[in-house]
Amino acid sequence: MRVIIAITGASGAIYGVRLIEHLHSKGHEVHVILTKAGAKILKHELNMKPNDLRGFCSNLYDENDIEAPLSSGSFIFDAMIIAPCSMKTLAFIAHGLSHNLITRAADVALKERRKLIIVPRETPLNKIHLLNMLKIINLGGIILPACPAFYHKPKSLDDLVNFIVGKILDQLNIEHNLFSRWGQR
């Protein structure tokens, strides 16, 4: 599977990083887009630099690299996941404003009817956030909030992160054992 993963400036960079690591470990082709704010969050939350991701992806793109192959519908990919997704990025996508490589690739995903999964990481939500999410759903995108469940009895932060990453993988129809499913304890 060929997947685009974008990390924006919302808190929760660990979701994107864990997803990148997991997909890479299973042999999937991963293309990563990182915003400037996403790089700052990566450093602040995980003490990582953008180059630390290079070993886990086919290509690492800057958000302003609008000439990257990902900006065209002729670049065939199976899915795009934005994890975490800032409300700013979500709003740009909802309104069709392709101002950087992330929003352009998301626009491509929507227009080409490819899977687009957005993992917003914000709370509380206001009406504008909810309306923007509804617009994306109505356009064919998937909103997968970073809201872990507790029925699998998580014992660590990793368990909570793995739950969300597992739910993303479920949307991609990729088998995993990152969490115990309901009734399977």
C-alpha cells in the first residue's frame, strides 16, 4: 500500500510517528509531509527532529514543496492520513483551499476519491470545527478523532496511542494486533 501521512502542528505528533513506524515495519510505502509547526511539536513532545523520520519513509516532504509528486492526481496513492490534524489544516481542506502540500494532497485525495483520514486533536470543539468536519465527511473524507477507548484496559500511554493507530489501520483494512477488540479479552 502507498500511503501519505501528514503531521501538522496540533499536539499528538506521536500518532503520526507511531503510524509511520508501523506501516514501515509492515513494508508499506510511506510518504511523509511535515509542517513547520509539526516539526516544532515533534521536537517538543517526542524530542525528535524531522530527519529522525527519514529511515521510516520513502520520502519526507516540507509543507511548502508544492512541486512534489504528491500534489498531482497523477501520483497514485491508496490513502492519506493527517495525524494529528490542526483545526487550521482541517478548515483549509474543508473549504478547498490548497495553500500547501498537505492541503493540496488532501484535495487530490478527495477529487480522485481516494481515502482521506483526518485525526483531529483538539478539545473542546466549537461549531466551526464541527461544521468543517461535517463538510469533509460530506466530501467523502473520514474524521477519526484521537479519542481512545478504555474497554481494552490500557496500562500505558502506548496502549492509548496504539488504540488510535489501530483504528486508523482498521480504516485502511490493514491487520494488526495493537489493541484487544471488544469482547476479545
